[in-house]
Amino acid sequence: MAVHTGQSGAPAAGDDLARGQGRGTGEATGKATGGASGGPPGPLRASERLRRGLATHWYAWTMVAPVVAVIGVIIGYPLVRGVYLSLTDANERNVERSIGVNHLPATYEFVGLDNYTEALTGGQFLSTLGWTLVWTALCVSVTFGLGLALANILNRRIAGRSFYRMLLILPWAVPGFVSVFAWRFLYNEDRGFLNKLLAGGGIDAVPWLNDPTWAKFSVIAVNIWLGVPFMMVALLGGLQSIPGEMYEAAEMDGAGAWQRFRHITMPGLRPVSTTVILLSTIWTFNMFPVIFLLTRGGPGEATQILVTQAYKFSFEISPRDFAQSSTWGVLILVLLMLFAAVYRRVLRQQGDTW
């Protein structure tokens, strides 16, 4: 009986040992996963990782801190201030100001989303947005096409290739306002060089900047002229990074020029082209100098884009409407952020990373 009792007690002890090991394993797993079985919660682990990161990379954080501070002052504060003003009825007459020795406090009030409602339901914002989208799409597409064509030409071994490269980069090297003023002289209806050329051929003078349709054509042409050098240089760099052996192998396999362009050149340029298209879209959408210096949004409001209209609210109309200008600025930022997000999602669906 004693032996029998001892044998029957062994499994019981084994069960206790197994249960103890199971609890130990569960506790270890809980600690490893940070679950409810004894591990530290997520926020503590995140703070611990941050502390260790700061301790390990303190030198990098020290170098970055001044840049972050400057960006916060130059960009962060105006952005926050603009968002706040867009929620008020601030204008030239109710903001804080000084008249002689008299200091007048601000009297504008918080109005919530009324400015956004007015902008999005009014015809002015939507019409200006429509032309801005057309202007951006035409400029970016034509600029990309011309830049790609010129990059392909200059990527070949032709006589005077270095000279042509320098010549085509010249519009990019000249300050933008100088180029725009030069084009404004060329577009002059009475004394402009373009109309004198047309007059020599017996063609009547064209009101380049005084007719709404011609004015739109003129500003698009100038912006394309300014944007092609950047596009060409970026795409030329992308072309030079494609191995020449791929073209040689394709040619030996009987691939024609179009097939080589479609299956080698365009896929090879995809990393570069996706970036330059995004940058060109953002720059063109906010291209203030060309519109403002060439037509000032005219004739009438024909060439007014969102950014020049926002400027007009703050500096040209009377009384100057700071709230409306800030509202348009915030909407421009939101539109560009939405475009960047959609653009990135499309690239990911196509298998690209950006």
C-alpha cells in the first residue's frame, strides 16, 4: 500500500510541477509582450525606448535641435497664427495697431468655421481653384514632356552637348523675377519683340497680357520656360543612372526604339520622375512670382490663382482681410497635403516606394 500510494502521488507532483512551469512560461510571455500578465504597459516601453534613443544618439539630437527650433519659429508660429486668424474676423480695422502715439488693442472676434464655409460655398474660391488646377496640370505635364525629350537628346553623344546643356540650364540660373520682367517686355502689345516679329509678317498685334485667353497662354508659356531646365537636369541624371548594357541587350533581342523607351527608359526613370512631378506640382500650384509680376492676376481675375488671391486679400484690397487670406492659405495647405497623400497611395499601389 505504501508503494502504491507513492506511485499514485508521483503524477500529482508532476502535475503541480507542470502547472508551475506553465505559470512561469505565461509570466515570461506576458513580460515579453507587455500584456496584462505582468509586463510593463506600452507607454512605459515607448518612453524607455525614447530615453535610450536620446542617450545613445544625443549628439545627433543636439545637432538637429537648432534646425528644429528655427523651423518652429519661421514656419511653425506663422502656421499656427494663420490657422487661428482663419477662425476669426480679423481685418485691417480691428487688429492690434498703433496710430501715432495711440495704441489700439485688437477687437476681432472668434467666428469658428464661418470663413471656411464662405470660401467653399462662394463662387470666387471654386472658380479660382478651377483655373489653378488647369494651370498646374498644363504646366507640369508640358514641362515634364519637354524635359524628358531634351534629356533624351542630351543623353546621346552629339557635338556641342556641353554647350547645349549650359544653354538650356540658363533660364534656371537667372533669377525668376528677372526672367519674368524680360518676358513682360517681350509681351508688350505696342513695343514688344514678339508683336514686332508678327508685324514683320503682316500679322496684327496680339494682346498677350490684355486678353484673358492670351494672358492665360502667356503665363503658362513663361512658367514652362522656367520649369523645363530643372526637369531636364533631374531626368538627365536619371537617364545616366540606367545601365547601358540593358539597352544593348534589348537591341540584340530585336527591340525597337519605342520598345526600349517604354520597357527600359520609363521604368528606370520612375524613381526620379515621381519625385520631380510631385515637386513641380507643389511649386507650380504656389507659383506666385510668374502670375503676380506678369499679370497681377489680370486682366480682371482671369489669371488669378489661389496664392495670388490670398496675397490680394492681405495687401491690396481695402480694408485688408487677414482672416480671409489666412483661410485661403490654410485651404491651399490642405489641398497640397491631400494631393501628396493620394499621390503616395497611388505609388504604393503600383509597387513604388516614396
